[in-house]
Amino acid sequence: DLTHGKLNGVSYGTTLSAHDCFELGRQHYNSADYEHAILWMKEANKRLKEEPEATVPRGDVLEYIGKVHLY
């Protein structure tokens, strides 16, 4: 829901960018919460494909996806 702009059941009409998802994933990774980190990084990668102009380098996202798979 959060990625689609919904918080506590209220729709705010704004969605998260690939960069937003990447940063959330990075924070989970830095907290050693690899299960959630991979979910956010995969969402960032998916959103990158939908963005007309990339908000985060795909290589950065893929690097974290690779790191998470080591754990």
C-alpha cells in the first residue's frame, strides 16, 4: 500500500519512486533486515522499468540485490 501512496487506509495520491524504494531497502540492509531489504530493492528495480527517467542508477539497485542474496 505504501508504494502506491496509501497510508493507514488513506490514499494520498502520491506513489514512491524507484529512489524512494531504494532508500527504504538500503535502510533495511544497513539494519541487517535482509528480508525486507530485498523486497524494497526488487520494488525499486520494478519501478525503474516504469520510470521515464531513472531516479536511481540500476547498477546500485542490482548491487544491493546481489549483496542481500549473500545472506
